[in-house]
Amino acid sequence: MKQFAVIGLGRFGSSVARTLAKMGYEVLALDNSEERVNDIIEDVTHGIQIDALDEHALKAVGIRNFDVVVVAIGQDVQASILATVILKEMGVKYVVAKAQNKLHGKVLQRIGADKVVFPERDMGVKLAHALVSKNVMEQISLSADYSLVEMLAPAQFVNKTLAQSEARNRYGVSILAIRRGDQMIISPGANQVIQSGDVLVVIGKTEKLQLFETVEI
Amino acid sequence: MKQFAVIGLGRFGSSVARTLAKMGYEVLALDNSEERVNDIIEDVTHGIQIDALDEHALKAVGIRNFDVVVVAIGQDVQASILATVILKEMGVKYVVAKAQNKLHGKVLQRIGADKVVFPERDMGVKLAHALVSKNVMEQISLSADYSLVEMLAPAQFVNKTLAQSEARNRYGVSILAIRRGDQMIISPGANQVIQSGDVLVVIGKTEKLQLFETVEI
Ligand SMILES: Nc1ncnc2c1ncn2[C@@H]1O[C@H](COP(=O)(O)OP(=O)(O)OP(=O)(O)O)[C@@H](O)[C@H]1O
Ligand SMILES: Nc1ncnc2c1ncn2[C@@H]1O[C@H](COP(=O)(O)OP(=O)(O)OP(=O)(O)O)[C@@H](O)[C@H]1O
Ligand SMILES: [Ca+2]
Ligand SMILES: [Ca+2]
Ligand SMILES: [Ca+2]
Ligand SMILES: [Ca+2]
């Protein structure tokens, strides 16, 4: 079983740590704020107050033995960069680092971060897509051209079959699954009738999907 | 065409504003930091330095005429709550507010926010899932039981047909689409051969999907 350490227990880091612990993984949670450590200590395997720039302290907690270390320090860009360098120098195999912006991300990549993440930027993109159509609940960019969305069935399609909805012919998108309450209908057939409250999983070219998302009644 | 205003141009708010503007919508970007406003002004329709707690200033920019106002103030929980109240009192139809934590979220909901978002928490959950299997790129929770993931085809399945992969029979999951370079194969047939580098869109019960995600070579 993989072992994880998370350094920096802000909103993002603590969510990563708690989710991994909930999935049954061993998680060491580190922060230089005692309060932040105390907040999370009951939800993770270990929590220790530590300065991520203190190499001796990192050695003492055996940071090298963790399969993945997540650096979720935000505001203090310098600390995030230095911590990442120290961890890679110490031989940590896989370091994930959270970036504040593009430039910070480039620096992190150059100094050896194995994965760089931009949580606020990415969620901002997702919210923007969701707002343009109030039906859209989640969105994934699959490639430069294609996206996938989870969306409420537009009122216009309710009580129509998939064939009648003309999702494919008119909008050029495909309905891959329908969630109806607790039930999940995977690869629905052309005769499947869309019901009010259905949640659709739809794939298509991003521009076409945008038209489908914003379809009016 | 809907009109959007975003108050608070941190990493999250500025990403929301930029994405909406890129999609062709009219976006008013507001922050009490002049620097933050200047950073974004070329990417949005209008940018104005404003204190979100200054009702007169909000009136002066015609905030009531916007279809959606996003309150993306973070650290300053009090300002986020007061701004949300003021906007709802002024009659803004749809206010989205960013919450720091559960309690903040509950307060925002009670005072009338139409949608409350937790970007750091949600991206933390997503990263945790992605880390448990390095193949997973994106993840959506569709219901209490079902999830959908975008993942690299596990090495074990390369050069096998979907039927041979036994995704359905052995793992109980369904492969809804395959991205192969620029090409997107939607609803692939049982005889489709999985190639190295393929990205799969897979749906299934969350626990079963977790087994599929972490399949070893
Ligand atoms: N040198 C350091 N060593 C250990 N922890 C640190 C260090 N510097 C900052 N931290 C911790 O990192 C955490 C995250 O930092 P900060 O709140 O600045 O980031 P953020 O990006 O705004 O967080 P989020 O958006 O996820 O809430 C804080 O709890 C802070 O105490
Ligand atoms: N009263 C206010 N009026 C207008 N803007 C404000 C007000 N208070 C804070 N802001 C702005 O909100 C923005 C976001 O605030 P802050 O950086 O504290 O949040 P955050 O959650 O850490 O942001 P992110 O994680 O998205 O970067 C800042 O640019 C700040 O200047
Ligand atoms: Ca807290
Ligand atoms: Ca912050
Ligand atoms: Ca900036
Ligand atoms: Ca943040």
C-alpha cells in the first residue's frame, strides 16, 4: 500500500490528506502551524508540526520513505520552491507541487517536481463552464477539441427518446450514460426516454457541447 | 448573452473571469486591490477597483444588472459573507460564493447564496484519486455509488480488445470512449483494440472503478 505525505494543510492540502486517509492509505500530514496540524490530526495517520525547509526535521520523519509527497504550500512561493528542491535532493521519488500561477508552475517543473497542479485555476475553469449553463454540474476537457460534461437533462428533451432529442444528429454530441435517482443507465439505447431530473453524461466537440449545454426551452 | 461579474481576483476568481471572457461573455472583474485589477484588465470586458462592502460603489457599476455575480473572496470570511448579503439585498438574481470550509459554506447558504463552491476541497479530492493511481487524470463523482474517470490505458490492457480486457466482466466497469491522439472513439465496440497511450473514459461503481484504476501490470 502506498504511503503519502502532505506538506501544507491549507484547504487544498488538508482535502488531499483527508481523502487519501479515507480511502485507507497511510497519510503523514505536516505544517509549520500547530493549529493546522491539530485540526487534522484525528483524520490522518500522523500529524506533525514541521518547517518544510528544515531538512533535519524532514529526515527525522523519514520523508524519503514516502511514495508520494504533496507540497501544498500556497502564498509563500519561495517556501514552496525550496521545499520541492529539498525533497527531490533528499531522493523523494514523486513530488507533487501546487502552483500559484504559470511562472511558479514553470519553476517547480524545472527544479524537478514530478507533477504540478493548479487547483484554483482548474476549478475556476470548471465553474465558468458550469455557470454558462446552469444545467452543467461537472466538466472535463478530454483533448484540445473534445469535452465531457455531467448535466441536468434540458427541459426541452424531457419525455423524448434519445433519438427524438436529436443530440447526435442536430448537436453532434453523444449521451453516454443517464443517472436516474440511484440508478445508472450506461450506454442508453436510442429508444430510452429522457425523464425530468435525469442527469446526463455527454461527450462531444467542445464547441458543439457548448451549444447543447445552453439549449433553451 | 449572459453578463457576469466576479468580485475577488485571486487565483480562483481570476480563472473564472478569464474563462468566461474567453468563451465570449461580458465580464466585469472587481477587486479592492488595484494590482489585481490591473493584472486582469486586458483579458476581461471591464476591470474596476472596488470594495465589495461599499454598496454605493456596487450600485455605481450597475451590479444589479448582471445575471450572475461570483464572490471569490477567500481569506477574509467576514468580507465574503457581507458581500454576499449586500448583493442579495440589492436584488442580484444569482450569487455564487466561494467558501473556505463547511461552516463558512453553511453561513453563505443561509444568507441566500444561490450556489456555494469549495474549489480547494474539491480539487483536493480529485488529486487524491489521481494519486492513488498514476493512470487517472480526471474523476467525477456521479452519485453516491457511481464515478467516471479519465485514465491512461493500463499497460496490461494494451494490444487487447475491449472484450479481452474483461473490463466489464471482471471489473464491472464500462469503457465509454477512447482518446487516441487527436481522435476520439465514442462508444467503442467489443473488438476495439486498446493501444499504448490511449486515454480511456470509464464509468462504474466507485469501488469497482478503484480496483480497475489500480490494476497492476
Ligand atoms: N515552510 C513551511 N513549512 C510547513 N508548512 C508551511 C510552510 N509555509 C507555509 N506552510 C503551510 O502551508 C499551508 C498552506 O499555505 P497557504 O494558506 O498560504 O496556501 P493557500 O494556497 O492559500 O492554501 P489553500 O488555498 O489550499 O487554502 C498553511 O497551512 C501554512 O501554514
Ligand atoms: N472587500 C473586498 N472587496 C473586494 N475585493 C476583496 C475584498 N476582500 C478581499 N478581496 C480580494 O479577493 C481576492 C481573493 O482573496 P484571497 O486571496 O484572500 O482569497 P483566496 O481564497 O486565498 O484566493 P485564491 O485561493 O483563489 O487565490 C483578493 O484579490 C483580494 O484582494
Ligand atoms: Ca480549518
Ligand atoms: Ca490563500
Ligand atoms: Ca497574479
Ligand atoms: Ca486557495
